[in-house]
Amino acid sequence: MKKKIYILLFSLTTILLANSNENAFISNIKELKEISDIMNIIKVNHVGEKKEITNKIMMQGALRGILDSLEDPYSNYFTKEQLKSFKEEMSGKYAGVGMVVQKKVDEPLTVVSPIEDTPAYTAGIRAKDKIIAIDGKSTFKISSEESIKLLKGKEGTTVKLTIVRDGVKKAKTVELKRSIIKLKYVKSRILNKNIGYLRLTQFGDTVSKDVEEHLKSLLNNGAKGIILDLRNNPGGSLGEAVKISSMFIPKGKIVSTKGRNGKEEVENREGKYYGDFPLIVMINEGSASASEIVAGAIKDNKRGVLLGEKSFGKGSVQTLLTLPDGDGIKLTIARYYTPNGTSIHKVGITPDIVVEEKDDVLFFDGYITNVDENVTKDNKNKLIKQVKGEKEGQKLIDKKDEQLERAVAQMRTMMSK
């Protein structure tokens, strides 16, 4: 949203004193006293697996409980590390070595795919390489989160990886210098000589710039119509959704939001409009939040055709608040409405052309597009065979993307008019 939300978190005492209702103030003090008493009872009496129970551990548990009591899956408490990881995912940037990894219990860390133009990629690390140690620490008994934490670090620092590769007898140690890794959430290509296909996998904090570059490239290379694929896109930044919608909508409202006070805030289109070419937006049950803002804006403004399956139905807006100790909370602060005033929360958006994916096969291999997709596809195919069996698995592997094929056929019809 254009209007930023500034919330200053002072001490708990300051927050309570700011309450103008004296009765509420007294009630808060009594309830906080009860929490304090319970914490003291636990510290003195509890016997369990944890040898040391600190005030910090108990307070984090209490805060999680407060957020859980809202019964809102989108309002969450984050530890400092969880908050850092969440912000990195949204920004699309982090300091590390650049690879997608997988961890199973009591097994070493496995490389799913290196990310293009990163230290891991340049050093020749391959998919299926087994990282048995990071800076000398075995990866067999540590969690996925711990492994990733060891791989990340400050830009310019080094990390040593001990790697075992199929067909090679001896393990080798590789030293990598951490750098800033930029995750890409956009890819595009020309289909049938003049149809532009634009896939967006997540609404990161600055993804609109990448979308704009890909859109311009498609149009400059002969695209006469655009298929915008938002399938399995879980959403992200509302502001980026407004910017991306504006590239396709010439004028008017994109979305509006209403907070607890019921006041409506309207987001109108902004930036450059790229023309009235035929447009198809693909959605499915994995398209949520910011994806639904774009789809709703396209549909209500009658700018294009929606094709696929009904979307997820997440019509709420969250803000991220950092607490004084570095922990944080993600809190729902508003509902959003499509240009026609429709709330899609827990309802979703029904496409103009319904094309069901009956076999429930995901055609995408992840939300990061700058990886070796042939390798990740190979990994996915093996997983399908493990779950479905060799014969049935091969049928699913050979299956075509019927939704995309239908979108291409529909685009041909639209372009011929």
C-alpha cells in the first residue's frame, strides 16, 4: 500500500499507559501478573526434557499462544531467525552460496539444484551431490534449518563443504565465498511464434521490475498476446500486485482494503500501461493473495480472460512488525476487495474458462526460476514414480499441461478476432 503503516513498539509499560481506558489498563496488569506468576511456578517446579527453561523461551511460547488464539492462520509469531528468513524470501535476496537443498532425517544434506551464477554454481556443485559436512560439522544429525543457517552468513565470508558425489570414491572439500544471491521468480518465452508466456511464481518485494522487463522483451520479440501464469503462486506483496496489474489495466481501481475501523483505502493503477493486447491469466487452487488481487483486477476491469481452476481464497492483508528483541509478528490488519467490491476471502475467484487438472499434477518444479529445471524435473519425476509406481508414474510424467494447451488455443481464437 502507498500509505505506510508506522508502528512504534516501546516498552510494555508504555503500551499499557497509552490505553485511555483505566479499567482495561487494570485488567491488562492483572492478566500480565498471572502470566508472570505461571512463569515463576514453571521455573521452580517443572520437570521435563528441557534442562533449562528461560524467561525468553516461555515468553516466546506465550506470544505464540496469543497469536494462535486469534485462530487466524496468517497471523504468526516469528523468532529472530524465522523473521530474518521470511524477510529474505520476500526480498528475493540473501547472503549465501546459492543452492536449493533437501534434508531427510539421519541423512546428509542433498543438493536439489545450484542456482545460476552463484558461488555453488561456479564451483561446479551439482544436483544430487551429498554435503556430509559444513565447516567440519556433520550434516547427518542436524535439521534442515540448522544446515541452511550454517550455509548462510555475511557476504564475503567463506564456508567449507565436504561433498560426496555418486561415482567418485573420495569425498572432496570445497571452500566457497558467500555472496548476495538473487532469487528469480519470473520466466518467459515465446509460444507458437507470437504468443508471450509469462510465468510469475511469487510476489517478492521488487518482482514488478522483473515482470516489466520480461513483458517488454516478449512484446519486442513479436508477442501479439500474453498468457500470464499465476498457478501455484501463493502471493506476497500487495504493492507489487498493484504495480503488475497496472501494466495491463489502462485506468481505474485495482483493489481496495478495509481495516478494523471499516475505512476504505483505494489503490488505483499506477505506472506504464503496455497496451490492449489479448490477455489470459491462468489461476488454480494454489493461486492466492496477491495472485488473486491481479486476477480480480483483470476480471472486474474486463481486461482479459481468466482460465484454469478456482483460486485459493485468501483475501486478507498482513503487516510485519519487528519487536525490540528482534523477534516479530505478522498480523492481519485488513481485508481486500476487488474493484467491484467483492471479498474473495475463503471463496476464491472462479475463472471465466474452467479447465480442471484432474490428476492433481504440479507442472512447476519450484518457485525459484533461476535453477537447472531439467535437473529439478528429473528429481520430481523420481518422486512421482516412488509415490505412484513405475507404470502409473510414467503416465503422469508423460502427461501434457492441458491447462496451458487450452490457454494457447484460446489465445489463438482471441488473436484472430
